[in-house]
Amino acid sequence: MGRQLVAVTACVSGVAHTYMAAERLEKLCQQEHWAIRIETQGALGIECALTEEDIRCADLALLITDIELAGSERFKQCRYVKCGINAFLRDPQKVMSAVRKLLSAPQHTQLILT
């Protein structure tokens, strides 16, 4: 069964790393045969904003950010993996491994990678 993920990417300047992380996530999820919707929060503001239904229907959320996310309270009720954008870009497999483990965890399980 294909998994449904949502993600938010955001970096301090809101330019290159925000979009690099989103692109990397899309490719990794394609390899896993997972569907993903990605919201970016960058210099252009919020793009491809996730809806409440997107978040509610997702098996897991990925919060890939170096800044305080706008609307982070939306993810309180779901399982999520949170990590810094540079850490994700350096070692995306560490993050994907955490995602795989968390998919079988109870709802509201939250993992913060450092």
C-alpha cells in the first residue's frame, strides 16, 4: 500500500535550500512509491499550502526547517519527523530511515532529529 506523506520545507533565507529539500523529498518518495504533498515557506511566502484534509489524511508529516514554521500547530495531532534543512540535505537517508520507523508508531508520535 502506498503511503501518503506531507511535508513543509523552509530555510532561513527562503530561497535555495527550501526548494532543494523539496525536490530531494519528491525524488526519495518516488523511490519508496509514496505520495507526497510539499508546502514551501520561503522568500515568496507560503507556496502549495497544505490543507487540513491533506494533513489529516497523511500517514506522516516531515517538517524540514531551520526556522519557526508558520502554522506549525497544524501538525500537533499527527506523527511527524522534524529536522534541520541542512541536516536533511547532508544525510537524507537518515531522515528517510526515521520516517520508515515512525510509520508504524502510534499517532501523535513525534521525532526530532538533530
